[in-house]
Amino acid sequence: MSRRKSRIIAFQAIYSWDVSGESLEDLLQFSWVDSKENLDESELAFSRILIGGTIENAAPIDELIKSHLSANWNFDRLNKVTLSILRISVYSLMYQKDIAPSIIIDEAIDLAKEFGPDDSFKFINAMLDKISKENK
């Protein structure tokens, strides 16, 4: 597995946390992951960092996302899949300075193309591009 799979797991966890209110402790057990036997500890560790960091920093992450929404976008009406991808990506941009912003944005676009609603990748790309340029 790769960091890509770790990001998919983190995205799924953040989605579950947002939609069902599942606790951080339960999410980090990965009991909900189908292919858990195929995951090595380094991949799970990266997922844990993304999940824990995103949830622990949810308030500043959400504020940053809100501040970059145009006047006609309402944060509460953002698609939950899109929001989950934005949250883990903004966490990475803000707190994982050892990862190039272009990698974070590319991974977010790939997640959006695979899991998000049509054309959400364009919105995510634009949002993350603006945020990355301001958080150098």
C-alpha cells in the first residue's frame, strides 16, 4: 500500500466522523477497514496522523475553508465528501510542511475524481491552490 491508500482511509474516517459522529478512538481502531490485513504499520501510522490531526484541528481548518468560500457558497451546504477531502488536505497544507503542496493537491484531486460528485475536483483544486499560496 502507499500513502494514497492511507489518504483514502483518512478521507473515509473523516467522512464517517462528520456524518455519524464516530469517535476518534473508534476511528483509529480501523475496525471498519475491509482490507486491514493488507495494511502495514507505516501506512496505518500515516492514516492515524491525518485522521487525528484533522479532527484535533477541525476548528481552524474549517475556519480557513470558510474564509476561502465565495459569497454564494455556504459551508453547511458543502457536500460531505468534498468537505472531508478538503479537511484532510487543508490539515496537510497547514501542518505537514515536509510534503510538497503540489502532492497534497494532486492527491486531493484524485480522491475527488474517484469519490466526489462530478466536477468537485475543480472546486477542490481552486480552494487548495489559494490556501497553499497563502500558507507558504
